[in-house]
Amino acid sequence: MPVVETEMKLDFKDVLIRPKRSSLASRSQVSVERTFSFKHSKRTWTGSPLVVANMDTTGTFEVAEVLASRKCITAVHKHYTVEQWKAWASGNGKDILDYVAVSTGILGKDMDKLAEILNVVPGVGMICIDVANGYAETFVECIRDVRKRWPDKTLMAGNVVTKEMTEELIFSGADIVKVGIGPGSVCTTRKQTGVGYPQLSAVMECADAAHGLGGRIVSDGGCTCPGDVCKAFGGGADFVMLGGMLAGHDECSGDLIKENGKLFKLFYGMSSDTAMKKHAGGVADYRSSEGKTVRIAYRGPIDETIRDLQGGLRSACTYVGAGELRELSKRTTFIRVTQQLNPVFSEAASVIREEPPAKRAKAEKEAGGA
């Protein structure tokens, strides 16, 4: 007989962070960096724990070069060739490999390619094993195999949303567990399958399980604004992975599309028709698409967005008296709410916003060439 759990589960939209007394005089006093020593790899990493999703539109070498300057991680998508990795790692990527993860699936051909990449680019210290359904036994077996083959590499793996599976992945060799099923902006898993878990509750529960074992988690998906990123960290996430919030920039892959004087870039889920046609020749007969393709307004240089995200984090920390990002979860009290924002002047209205100079210059150049 089916079981119904009646406890309310929460998403980022359901809560706000309650402010607390603070001795901080300025946002500039807040550090948004963290230092982690990982359970299995024994590696130590220091940086700003924002992670670019390993999607082929966002997890690019060009994005990695910019984000490394902010000490953020890029999970580079798995569709670069071994030769492309070798050329990049010996050129622009040579000095930033501490802020890069090589992504892989779990098939035999994926493992063969991963071995080749790590052979030609041994300086990469982090592996991201990415599947949509982290509850499959084949996935757990893959984590065990990867841990045995590369014991000194930091292993990020997922996705899952429950305590028991978070523990299973850590016991199997994962250092960082990816948490999130269905919350992504271009993910349609919940619509197609009815499967999922509200992201904030998933983060809080999985973080509790992971931290009890000396593991870490990365909240993957569901963030729509800097405030959601703050809530993810406040809920116990060690890292936050972003896709849609970092799409549409200069450094993202894809051509600019010009329509009615406005510029756009394509963004799509990695289980969408677009992605599967591009990388697998189409959607297999036995499955359906679980992603969508959207056009995102061109957003200029990605560094502007990362600066905005880090600024939001610093501000959130000052509101609760956290001098360092690692203190945010200890200082966070969530309150249930029925409304997040004042909707009088919504995004649908005509809002005057100052565009970044680099974006404005490029838009004017494109318009002039029309």
C-alpha cells in the first residue's frame, strides 16, 4: 500500500532568513571563502563554494577561466574531447585546475574517457559523476570503482535527495554528494515522472546526514536569485551549483540570437530533445525528454553575475552576524512566509535597469551592424 508522508517539506520560496544582531560594521568584513578537507581524497581546498553546473552551455573552459579568478569551481561538461582538454590544460587552464572538476557519466565508455583525461591532465583534482537518478545500484557501484581507481581525487557525485542515499554515497566513496531532483529551471523530471523533493528540505536533511559522516553536499538546482543561494548555504549546503542563473553570458557556449533588436542565447537541460539530438543522435525510443529548451536574454560578462552573487552572500551574512560564510548555517533561522517579494513593480513591468558597460557596448555594436 502506498505511503503518504504528511510532514511539510519546504522550498526556497517558502521561507525567509530572520535577521539577528550583528557586530559587523560592513559587508567588506565578510569572507565568502571556505576551506574543506575532504573525507576520502584527503585533499584540502580553499575557495568560494559556488559551482557552475556541468551543462554544455555553462560548464565551459571559458567560464572556468573567469570563475577561477573568483575562486569558484566549474564542473566542466563531459563533451569536450581528450585533445581539447589537453590543449586547454597546457594553455589558459594551466594554472586554474584547482577550480575545475572533470565530469563523467557511469558507462564503460565514460570511464575510459575519464581515464584518458586524467592521464593527460593529472593536475585535475576533482571528478563529478553525474546521473539524473542517483538511486540506481549501478551508480553506487561506479562510485566505488572510481574511488578505488583514483583514491586521491575529490569525488562529487549525485543526484539524490534523501538522508539514507546521501549516507550510502559517502560510504561508497563520495566526498561531496549532489542534492536535487527536479528543481532546475530547464528540468522537467517532476512533470514527466512525478518524482522530486522540495529543495530546501532536501538540502537540510542531506546536509545533516553528510556532516555526521564527515562528508559534504552541494545543492544542485532550484535557485532563482542570490537570495536562494543564501538560503541554500543557510540550510547547510557546503557548495551551491548553479545552471540557469549563470546561463546566457559571453563565456557560455552558443551563438547570440538577435530578434526585434534584442539579443538572446539558447539554454537547455541535458535531458532535453536539444541536448540528446546534439550528443546522442536523438531521444531513445524507450525514454522521454526530461528537459526543456529556452531562450535567455543576453546577460554580458559572467563576472558581473558572480560579483552580484558574492555580494548577496556577504550581505546575508551581515544580516545574521556571520563574519565568515562557514558561520551562516549556524546563524540562520528560517521563518515560514506566504510572500517573498513586493510584486507591484514586477519583472513583467517596465523596469529601468542599468546594464553592465560590456553588455551595453556589445548590444550597441550588434544593433549597429543590423
